[in-house]
Amino acid sequence: MTFKSLMVHLELDGDNTGILNIAGELATRFDARVIGIAACQPLPILYDEGLMATEAVTLDRSEIEAQLARTEQDFRKALAGRARALEWRSLVTYESLADYMAAQARAADLIISGRDLGPSLLDETRRVKVAELAIRAGRPLLLVPRGVTALPLRHVFVGWKESREARRAVADALPLLKNAAQVTVLGITSEKDRLTTQGQTEDVAAWLGAHGVEATPQAIAASGSEAGYLHAELLDRRCDLLVAGAWGQSRLREFVFGGVTGDILMDPSFCVLMSH
């Protein structure tokens, strides 16, 4: 398995520098084509100082078209000469932006996106709910936090929790794991379950070994919050990439590690590859 088609979700008029640079790195590494994608919803019609509804619609559509054109231009400029081929897709729709992008993911092996910035009091029309995209796309999602502009793959961690999604994530991440200098399969658990988790991480490491990836299995008993312990371990060991399974039960923003989202998966200090 390899990544031959990358889909890059770009914010309209946002800072896409890190996402585009990492997309370029991966496109060069895997000789992949790159599909740039952006979407937004038209603003609700407001009447202000006598402005007619038709005028408001025209002004809003003109602004959207200008933003889409600038974003496409940035995409093509940043990735020129770095990808096998470039393609651009965009849509203005009243429907869910996550649903549109999830459907377009049929053309890609991997989706690259920035993190979810959370709800905005001013404008939800340009915001794609990344958690929903991860769950609906049927493709792995590489989450790039602001300020991260490269993916060196010096040390990659597989965050292990016994689940279908975690197994899926490890398989989806194989192209990146094969390019990593060091891989650790890390399970954070209770003291009671540490030996069981250690056996699971050893199984995963053995499976990776059969695919040409040398990995170190490790289970650690957390003395406090598993989420906080995990985050501290990853930061202390200079994690470049966390591979994790994404799952949604009572709410879409819940993920593996017992619902760790805010500090690690949706507001990370490093890149995260998640699968559902």
C-alpha cells in the first residue's frame, strides 16, 4: 500500500502554509497527485440599511468566488513541481461541508487538513467540522496543527487501544510507518490491565515487523488521567506523528483513548493520523 492520491482541505483566506508544505513533502515522497478542496456555505440573508436580498446574495457570492480563486491560486503555487498532478475541487452549498468533503474522499488515499478550530460566534459558513469528516470519510485523515510546517517522521507513535478503529489506523498508516526512523506502539492503561495491553502492543509490533516496520511495543500504567499521561509522554519523547483510531459513540467528537479530543487529537502539538 502507498499514498498515490492526496486530498488537501484548505481554509478559505486562512493560513494554509503548513498543510500545503506537508502535502508537498508527501506528494514528492510518494509520487502522488494532489487534489485541493475547499467548500463554504452562503451567508444567511440579512437586511441592513436598505440592502435588498438580491444584492446581498450577489455580494456574498462575489466574495466567495474571490476567496476560492485566491485559495486555488495558493494551492497551485505551493505545489507546482512537487506532485505528479494537481486538481482543484470546490463547492458552495447549503448542505454539510463535512459531508461534501467526505464524499469527495472517494478519489483519495489520504486527507490532509488543519485542526478543528471550534465553533465561531461570527461565521460557521467556512468551517468544516473535522471530527465529522474523520468519521464519515472512510479514509485516513492527517491532522496538521497550526505552526507545524514539516513532517520529518523521526519518531512516530501508534497510540494503542483495543478497538477496530485502532487496528484500521495502523493499517492505514503503513506508508508513513515504513518511512519512519523510529516507531513505538504505545498503550496507556491502568496497572490492572498493563500486562494485557503489553501483549496487545507486542502483537501489533510483530504485525508491523512482518510488513517491514521495526517497532517497539510498550504499555505504561498511568498514575492519573490516561489522556494527560499520554500527552505528556508524546511531548517528552518528541513525537512527530501520532497514529490513532477515531470513534464516535454518544457524540461525534469522541475519539480513541476513552474520548481524548481536546488536548491531543483536536488540538495537538504534533501531526495526528486518525482513521475510523
